[in-house]
Amino acid sequence: MSAKLKTAVLGVSGYSGLELTRILERHPRLEKPVLLRRECGDGANDLAEIFPELSGNGGYPLRALSWPELKRQGVRLLFLATPYEISRSLVPEAIAQGMRVIDLSGAWRLKQAQHRAIYSFQDDDHVNTASLTEQAVYGLPELNSDRIAPAELIANPGCYATSVILALAPLLKAGVVDRERGIISDSKSGVSGAGKSPSTHTHFVSVADNLSAYAVFAHRHLGEMVEQLELDDEDLTFTPHLLPIPRGILSTIYVRLKNVTRPAEIESIFRDFYSPKPWVRVFATPKLPQVQYSLHSNYCDLGFCLANDGQRLVLISCLDNLLKGAAGQAVQNMNLMQGWDQREGLQ
Amino acid sequence: MSAKLKTAVLGVSGYSGLELTRILERHPRLEKPVLLRRECGDGANDLAEIFPELSGNGGYPLRALSWPELKRQGVRLLFLATPYEISRSLVPEAIAQGMRVIDLSGAWRLKQAQHRAIYSFQDDDHVNTASLTEQAVYGLPELNSDRIAPAELIANPGCYATSVILALAPLLKAGVVDRERGIISDSKSGVSGAGKSPSTHTHFVSVADNLSAYAVFAHRHLGEMVEQLELDDEDLTFTPHLLPIPRGILSTIYVRLKNVTRPAEIESIFRDFYSPKPWVRVFATPKLPQVQYSLHSNYCDLGFCLANDGQRLVLISCLDNLLKGAAGQAVQNMNLMQGWDQREGLQ
Amino acid sequence: MSAKLKTAVLGVSGYSGLELTRILERHPRLEKPVLLRRECGDGANDLAEIFPELSGNGGYPLRALSWPELKRQGVRLLFLATPYEISRSLVPEAIAQGMRVIDLSGAWRLKQAQHRAIYSFQDDDHVNTASLTEQAVYGLPELNSDRIAPAELIANPGCYATSVILALAPLLKAGVVDRERGIISDSKSGVSGAGKSPSTHTHFVSVADNLSAYAVFAHRHLGEMVEQLELDDEDLTFTPHLLPIPRGILSTIYVRLKNVTRPAEIESIFRDFYSPKPWVRVFATPKLPQVQYSLHSNYCDLGFCLANDGQRLVLISCLDNLLKGAAGQAVQNMNLMQGWDQREGLQ
Amino acid sequence: MSAKLKTAVLGVSGYSGLELTRILERHPRLEKPVLLRRECGDGANDLAEIFPELSGNGGYPLRALSWPELKRQGVRLLFLATPYEISRSLVPEAIAQGMRVIDLSGAWRLKQAQHRAIYSFQDDDHVNTASLTEQAVYGLPELNSDRIAPAELIANPGCYATSVILALAPLLKAGVVDRERGIISDSKSGVSGAGKSPSTHTHFVSVADNLSAYAVFAHRHLGEMVEQLELDDEDLTFTPHLLPIPRGILSTIYVRLKNVTRPAEIESIFRDFYSPKPWVRVFATPKLPQVQYSLHSNYCDLGFCLANDGQRLVLISCLDNLLKGAAGQAVQNMNLMQGWDQREGLQ
């Protein structure tokens, strides 16, 4: 049997980083991952100091990032669970050092400059970043597995984007959607999607017993959806909402079909598209996914409801934003890059 | 100064009944309301036995329903916070007894038989119910105040319906909506909207950390919306969701405008429509209502966001399902029926 | 009828300040209160900018603190809902200006220097503060109404302290408690008690689906309890916990009775103590208060359960930390200071 | 390597049954478990119909209980996650059939008749049940591992009882507790501990934004605690509370030490007792466990805080009521019965 892979993770003190650390630790084909802290960290020497839930398990030592040290340890795959600016500045060096990278931030997901404008980096003036932007593969395994396998740099998708793209891709590919009539995704996310930094918006009293819409027409994940689904910007209306739950996403998506259609045809389109793919579950109508069903799993659950007119279609897409929407999907990408079963380490 | 009005409430053991009792108790123009229990009640003699939060306030005695007794006490207005079947059977007698009625159920809201079919009563074979169905006034004060004032029977609107109709009515009246493109309301409600009867769906563990869609294309309040907004059934897609909060509704509504429009024009349409109306608050873009803002108040809060294309419009409508969506609106209707200020007793 | 009282509030941008503003606004014996902002405020000109739930009500203008201006407006009573350091520095001047003050912070609650040490101010070197510390009346109306009425400076009690003192005072006064055996209060509070400043501890993801104890043996409110109940420090063990709810406190209090006692005797002790007091409700065993029952009210609810041995007694004390635990109690104190009914403006 | 063990589970439609099914499915030393339904079941043929979160995993067929069929399939270990009455009636037959049994209900936990009286079965008139009651081993691995290993019938402990016993056992064994002064456990549990049957008490609106004490001095788990800790009934006061969270228990336990003690001594007592035991984590003071830390794990977390007087000791004990408090502990017991590592299948 082949030797185990050595990996490293930078940015383990956030919610996605914690989930990623847990999965990598238990993954049967990996050595214990190297956990890296950013210099401006809070001084913890072990991740269990930050997350006491990790205690009693032999320790999770944190090390400062050092390229020579990573090389010495034989790290061949680096996960970045860092803010996009950090990722933007570190990835070129990591690639130059011969590592493959899976980046969980938005730094490398967008190909079109008008979409990248929503981030504050200015990258296209630098040969290397421009080239990496081009090379980076959008790591949605259900769509791009062929290009993920050999990739040097994976841009792991956004959580909202994953829920919306997986719901729409089969229908758009099948050509049944009347794009002229517009596509709407009304999406709702748990608070961990907003990150771990305290703010007025994430204060318990602001979130509990509440629901709020935000970033209407202006969320960063919109560009990913449009690019991956090959839509025009105005084809898709996306409204995110903040739910009073810690984790989980539910997207309710509205499309108009070109022709009068039967529910069984819709179900077939989804089943044909996803039948060989282990991490998407298609619900038979009238059963619909709920946030709870996919929590703590790497599944994206899809269900639908078709109006009696046979044209108005409501899709429900659920996933755990920290797993299929972040860390789990990153591991699924690693599995593809290594030629392993996509389920490895994720069950 | 005129004598105070004597009222009675049947169905006080539910969530709306509790809120209604509290408001009526404090209403400066009312005598202490008579609280009636249904015969199949749980035997409580005082409402504070069911709702200990009411204790220490002098008692809330429950009495069995008796028409002669109500007459003897001079009750001139009866509130029904009962299931629709009860309301359907009691209202004809109440009207015959000379009382005016405000009914909080769905029993009398719908004029079109194809919409009423979603309820299980068969009413049109009976002269009196057919006639009452015709006479009943849909008690949405912001739309129907002229007809509410003299009405004998008020059908108090559904909570979802109130949130959707109030958001859409000004735009439809102004003629700016492209109905051909379809209107969508993605609505989310707290659990009290599902009533107080325990069920698998309202079990804490089923609701907490969760979000679920239900009754897609098939919710009872859809008929109310369509009738009041004078839409065709297929013009409006309505998807309710169950939120992990006790109370509150947020509807995210998607419309397409006929022409390219500026935000200020949208705001004007709303302000013109609602400026003299005390219980609707219009938020200036880009501020949006949140569920918390209208909790424990009788306000319906409206806000909007217009895409850069000037045609895709997202409306946000929030209210407390037990107040503006039920008991508060019932009192607002009573105020109109009595010729009082609509705010009386609701602040 | 006498003229209405003019009041001012400093510190309206916190949770208690908001509640206080709402109550004062509606209080029938007050003019509209003057709302003051601290200089280091966030620049809002109207409180509705900070709390959109206040919008649509005619405006809540914020003014900078100016003694001459307050005098010019005839303000005779000042509420401080500020951090204790601010209160410590402002109260001497306010008193010197001839205003009466109700301070909601911990600045003036403690008489004994060893208890005050838990706060970081050094006050006893200053004649004026030392004297004010002495004069300040602990504003718990159920215990100190005689001294509250004429007071210049009210130290409004802490939320935990109110729940614990009100439960224990009748029993201690009756002399039935075996103090030798120790008294324990295991108290649980909603998150608003921790204030509005964002922190890791108040992040939604840290609080939801969680419960945690904190400040064991070391909470600031312990000194208040001990002083007001005339206990020795070691007589009382107090453990606060952070509940995943926005507001509300439940204290479970354990005492050992000196003699074997019947439940009816305990109930009598409570009823005798509280019968003429409007804001404490005594529950008849076996009924126990729950957090929900007193939410959004000024009640403190008390219940108890006595073991079969007739000596082990469990007390349950519930209140809304923002009302009876802060703003409501402040208004109750004002009512006493003005010679009004204690219920005025609080129903 | 030895053949895998064949197990069966009766009562998989409850919360503990679901967790148990998931663990057994993944346990590396087990064949796929046989899932049994009670005859009065709801007719589901596959557990994924009841718990959609299980779908997409190859199916969880439910079979009717048949002793010959279980024998034919070679089932040697039976888990019962059923109400205690069912367990009381089935276990004698299961044992007679030669199976070993791990019962998750309260049916076999209590040795003393006065404690069993809280359950409604009358058992001691039947030779077999009386004998089984005697033989049954209380399955708390940290205390009884020697007797668990060879047992035929394991009475899996109650969730509250586990949290309290594990916190107190080391101190009582060390003889440092002043029992005369009384021991108090103020415990708080998530709602899944109340079971899956809908009721007024588990309705979302009754639980959310609330906290309530219940069954004071009268909870069924009290007998277990007293028997296992070899206390007199009046030594221990136990107050359970219902938390607005789906799962997790935190017990705050108050003991008085006989002698003035240093924190390091307390920590030593715990570390010595638990150092070779994998599923208890001892927190170094001043760090305290929180409910979140042990959620979704089989850990019981213990921490403590000692007053400056060196005698008043507060213990914090946390666990996941469905894992260490039920299904996880059952699997830990199975591991001991089979001579496997206690961690097997639980990580």
C-alpha cells in the first residue's frame, strides 16, 4: 500500500479550519496534518486551547508557517482556510515551492474581472497571480472532476454558491429552464457562514428570534454562481438571509421551465446527473430536504416541487455550510486530486 | 364620554387568543372582555391556569358560551380565535343574535369557491352561510377601511397573507409590476403560526437548528393573496418556511417591473400609499426590515432593494404573526368598526 | 393635576437603555424624556437609527450631555444606563446640579469596601464619592421602599441580585434558614445580561446550543446579595450561567431550613412578605415559575419545592433581566421617589 | 482476525435509537445491525423514511421482532432503546434465547425496591424478573468495568445520572466530601432527553426563549445516583431543568469538603481516577467544560472551581445526553463485553 499523504492547514482557528482539522485527522490515507498559525495569531500553541472540544486527543500543536520546514516534513498539499487577502498573497509562493493548494477563500474562484471587483485585491497587474487566476480550478467535484484531478490550485467554492449551482446545473445543462424569465435563489444560512469574528451582526441577541436579508443583489458568491452556470449577471437574483442557527444552508430556488413538464421528468434530470455522484442526494417529490438532514454530513440534498401548471418549479437545496460548503468539499477535492474514492474520510 | 364597549372572545387558549386577551384588557375604550371557552376545553376556570404569565392580575375567568348570557351582559362584539370549523358553525348564530363578529380563522376570508375548496367545509348549500360568505369583509385596514367600518362580519386576514398583500398592493395599484413575469413570495414564519397543538412538526428538536419549506404551491393563505390583489392564481408563487423562532414573519418578495425605475420612485409609491396609515412603516433603501423590529408590535415593516437594472425588485415585509398577523389586526379592525383611532389600545 | 415630570436618560444605546426609553415614553406622568448620548457615541442623531424598532413613532433625538441645557429644560431626574466608570464620574456633578439620579450600573450599590474591590474604581479617597457611596440607596423597592422615597441617588440593583435577594429575603427575615448549612444560588441568564458589545462570548455560534458557567465564586453581583441579605460572604455560593436565550433569568436557590416545615408555612412566609407588593408573584406549590412567564413584564416570580424531609428547600426565582432586573425596576424606583403607584407606566 | 459480531436494535425510531444505529453501522467490528421495529410502529419499512438524514446510504430496513429469526441470523447481542415497560417484558425472553442485552431504558437500573417504585412496573412477584433485576449490571464503564465485561444484561445508565455520578464518584471514593452538609446537583438538559413524542412541554414555543425546572426531588434518575454513589436518599438534592437546546447536559454540582483543600488536590483526585479511562476529560481549573465541547462525542467533561475557603466546591459535568448519556455509552459497554478497546467505533 502506498505511503500516506502529508498535508498542512493554515487558518485552523476559524470554523471551517476546525472542521477541516477534524476530518484530516481521521482520514485513513493521511498522516497527521501540520497545523499552521498565522503570525498575528492569538498565541495559542495548541488548537485545543482555542477549541476545548479537541482536548483529550493527543494534542494539536500549532506551528508557524515556514516554507523550508514544510518542505522538510514532506508536505505536498496545503489547505488554506484564511481570509482571501492572505490566500492571495501566499498561494503564489506555495505553488512555487511545489505544493498543490486547496484554498477555501474567495481569492481564486472568479475568472471574470468584473466579478472579482467585489474583492479588494488588485491582481491582474502581476504576471504570476494573473496566471494563477487563470489556472485555478473551481473545485466543485460534481461539475469539474476532470479538471480537479490534475489541478495545482483548487478554488474551493463558496457555501451559498455550492447550494445554488448544484441545484441549477442539471436543469440548465438539460436546457429546460426559461432563462428569459429569470432565476431566483432565496437562500438562508446559519451564522457560522459569517465567520468567527465578533460583530454586532453576529451577537446572539441580534440573531436569535430574528431573520434578516442582507447583501441583496450584491453578495460575493453571486459571481461564482453566474460563472459556473454560464449565466448572464441579470439572469440570477440571489438574496441571502441570516438564520438563527449555527450552521446549515437552505436555498429555495425559483425557475420557470420552457415547456410544460411532469415531475417525473424533473426527477430524471436530477437522478441522471447525480446518480454516480456520492455526495448529492435527490429527494423524490413531494419530499423536500430540510437543513437538519444534511447537518454534520458532506451531502448536498436536492428536492423540488412543480406547480400544477407544469412550468413553475421550486427547488430546495440544503447543505452544511462548513462541510459540503467548505471543509468537506475541500477534502472531497483532495480525494479527487489523489485519485481516491470521493467518500474517503468523509463518512 | 361614551360608554365603554363590551366584548367577548372565544378561543382564548391559543397563542392568538392570549395576545388578543392581553390587548383587550388594556384597551382604554373597552370593558373587561368576557372570555369564553369551548365546551371541549381542558377544564380550566381561569385563563391564568393555562397561561401562568397572566397570573397576579386579578383573574381571567373563563365562561361557557351562552347566547342569552352574552346578551344579558351587553356584548356587542364577538372575537373568534377558534379553528375555522367552529367559526363556520358559530358565526351565523352570533350575527342572528345581533352581534358583530371579528373572526380570526380562515372561515370567511375567501370569496371564490375554488379557493375555499382548500378548507373542508361545504357551505354554499346553506342560504345563510352563502350569504355571510358574501357579506364578510376581508379585514385588512390598509386596503378595506371603508368596508370594515360598517361591517357585521370581519374575516381577519391570515398572517402570511397580510405580509404579502401589504407589500404588493401599492405596486400593483400603481400598475408598475410586470405580472407576466410572475410574482414570488418566499415567506418564513415562526412556530406560533403553526398553532399550539403539539405535533412532530412543532417538537423543539424538529424545529431548532433547522429550516424547512412546506405546503409549496398549496398553502391556504394563497387564495387570500390572489383574491385581495386581484391576481390570477398562477401569477403568484408562494413558498412558506418554518423558522426556528417563536414568532415573526419575513416575506421576501420578487417582482419584475414593467419599466426601468429608480429607487426613489418605488419609495414614493409606498410612502404615498401608506403615509396616512399608522401601522405600516416604510424603510428607506438600503435599510431593510428584520423580524426583530416589528416583534411585539402591530407594525408591518416594508423595505425594498432594486437591482441596478432598475427592473428586478426585492421586497422585504416583516410583521409579528400574532399581532399584525392576527390579534393586533383584529383590534385595529375593531377600532375602525367603532370609529376610533386605529392605534387605540395597540401602542 | 400636577405637572408632568421631566427626565433624562444617558446611555440609551444599550439594551437596558432601550427598554428604559420605551417605558419612559409611555409613562403617563412623564414628559417626553431627554435622551443623551455619550461623546464617544457612534454618531447617531436619533435612537431609531440604532434601534430601527423605534422608527415610525415621531423620533427619538439624541442630545449631547450638557448640565446647563438639562437645567434649562427642567430635568429633575436623571437615569444613567452607562458603564459603572461613567456613572462613578458623572453622578457627583449631577447631584451637585440638584438632580436626583437613578443609576443602573454597579457603581453605587456596595457599601463594604471589600465588595467594591471587584470594581476597578478607587473612590474612598474622594470626599464626595465616599459620601455619595454612603448616601446611595439600594433601589430594591420590595425591601427598601422607605429609604427609596426620599433618596437623591438610587443604586438600581443588578439583575442576578434582584432574583436572588427577592427569593431569600422573606425566609431570612423569618429566621427559618439554617445559614450554617450554606445557601446556594445556581442562576442562569439570557445573553442581553452580558451587554451589547460584541465579543467571542456573545457570538451566536458560541452561545446557541450551549450552556456555560462563568465567574464562579467571583461575580460582581455577589457582594450586593450578601450586603442586602446581611450574610457573611461564605454563606452564599453563587454560580451564574449563560443561557442560549436573549433575555430572562432563572435562579434555582437551595437552602436548608432549621426545622422541619410544611409547604404551607413556606408559602405563608412568602405571601405575607409580598402580599401588598405588586411586582412579585408567589406561585403555589407545586407550580413553579418559568423564564417565559415574566418575560416582557416587571414581575419577579417566586416558587418553591420542599423535600419530603421538610428541610431541603428549592426556590425558583424568575424575572426579565432588562425589566425587573434593570429598566423596569428603575421606573418602579422613580414611582416610589415621586410618590406614585409602583405600577404606574409598567403595565 | 475474529468474525464480526452480529447485533440487533429494537426501538430505532427514537433519538437514542438513531444515534445507536449510526454508531453500530460504522463500528469496525460489527456486521450491519438488524433494525427491529415494534409491532405498534408507524409502518415504515426503512429507517430512512423516519429519519431522512439516513437516506443515500444503502438503506436501513426495519424488521419485525422474531426470536427464531434473530437466532437464525446469529444475533448475539441485543440493544433495547425502548420504553421501560417494553424492556421489562422483553428482556427475560431475550436472555432465555441466549442473547446478551444492553437496555437503554430505566427498567433494570435500580436494585432497591423503594427506588424502583417510581416506575410503574411490579416485578418482584416474578422469579425471573426479580432474578434479572439482581443480575443486571449498571453499565457505567468508568465504575463497573469488571462486572460489565461478563454481564448478560446491562442496564445502561440514565443521562443525568451519568453526568452526576461521574462527577461525584472520585471525590466520594477519596472520602473528601462532607456528606452531612448535603450534595446538590443542579442539572440542565436539552430537549431530546424528553423523548420524541410531541407534547405541550416539548412544543417549540414552550421551550424556546425559556428555562424551567421540573420533577424537583422526584426525578427517576435520582435513585440511580444514590445507589451507585452509595448515598442515602436525603444526601443528594437533584433539580433537573429543560434547556432550549436540542441536546447536551450540564450539571452544576455543589459539595462541601471535610477539610480545607487546595485545587491541585482536587485535580489529582480526578486525574488519578480517570487517567486510564478514555471517555472522561478532566479540565484544569480555572477552565470549565461547556455543553458544546462534548456535543456529538462520547466524552463526559469534568471541571471544578474551589472557593477561597478551600471547602466549597463547584463541579461542572457535561456530556451529550444521546451519546455518553445513552447510545455512545451503550456501545462503550458492548466494547467492554467483547473485550475490545473502549474507544472502538466511537471516534
